[in-house]
Amino acid sequence: MIDALILISQRHIVITLAIVGALLVTAGSLVAKPRGRNMPEPVEDDARGVLARRLTTIGYVVTMTSIALFIVAGFVSDLRP
């Protein structure tokens, strides 16, 4: 179990997850329709809105996973050979 935590909390994995998460959140905001001040909220969800929310949610999950692994890496740093 500890070996698996040491394996998945390596520095390059944590950094890669953080970057991928940030890119997914950014893509989600770019896919969303830009709304001006005078534009009304859409009544129904369109495909773009659903895709934007999914990308953003997945991006936040990936980023939170990166943060959790960063914390784990701090705890297991003394256990590494």
C-alpha cells in the first residue's frame, strides 16, 4: 500500500495532473458561451453548456487529485529509500 502511494505521488505525476486539470478548467470556460451584460440566461441547457460544465468539473477533480497526492507525497517523503 505504501509502495503504491510512493509510486503515484511522484513529482512528475503530481505536476502533470495539476497542469492537465488547469487546462481542462480553462477549456471548459472557453467552450462556454460568452454572455454579455444584456444577454438573458438560457432557459434550457444546450450541448455547449453541458460540455463546459463537464470539462470544468473534471478539471477540478483532476486538480484536487493532484493536491491530495501532493499532500500524500509530503507524508511519505520520510518513507522513501
